[in-house]
Amino acid sequence: FGKGTYSYFQLQVHWNNPNNLNTYTDESGIRIHYTPRLRQYDMGIMWLGQQNIHIPGGVRNTTLTGNCGSTCSGQLLQNPINVTASISHMHLIGAQTRIRHTSSDDNITRDVLFEEVYDYDSPRWTFHEPHLQVKPKDQLQLVCTYDSTNRVANT
């Protein structure tokens, strides 16, 4: 953000009012600090997911998988990154979610995040301490299970 780079940013805030109460108010906000002195470490957000999702209506378990294999991470990352936290976002019919990481060093697959019962109204952060290091050529996999039994049409 600054001269020669991005000249604007967009903030998208999601909040929920499941009971449609007209007494809810929102006083959330953010404070942005800008400095011309670069920090030692950069920070960013990495999205992992599927595109063009089609979930049939009336089905209890529809599982979709998104992968960022070794070619993907090799193109996306120039250096290792440290992942400090993970969160899922699957909207209302999300039922279960899992993120797996396979290290290119030892080829062992580990769960990064697992929510056996996903709740759209109560998102949960998984904090990684120590930080999870993801390197070029590592593999990431997202597995989402949906429950569309309360829907007739495809989603």
C-alpha cells in the first residue's frame, strides 16, 4: 500500500443477525497505520477453496475437495511462509471442514484445521503455535462437506 503499489483497499464485513432483531447496532471499525519503513516480515492472507461449486438439493453429505498441489504452491510461493491461524467459511449449508498440509520434506500429511461440526454462526479460529511453515512444493487440501437437506434446488 503506497507509492508504486496499491492505491486503495476494500474492506468487507460480515455480521449475522439470525433472529432479525431490529435492536442490533454495529459499531465495528478498523484503524490503519501506515509507515514508510518496511517491517522485517510481510503479512498476507491466503485463500484455499473451490470454484464453481454445485451442491445438489436434498442431500445430507456432499463433499467437495480443493487442492493446491506441489505445482500450485511452487508457483504461488517464492519462499516459505509461516501460517499463524486458519478459519473456515462455508456459508449456511456447511457441515464439516478440514484443511490438510503435506510437507515436501517428509511427505507426511497433517491436519491443519478440522471442524467436525461446522457452524456458520460461530466461526472458529485455529491458531498455530508454533506457526505452521508452508514451503514451495508443499501440498494443501481443503475438504468441505455440505448438508443441503433443507434445500430443494441445487446451490
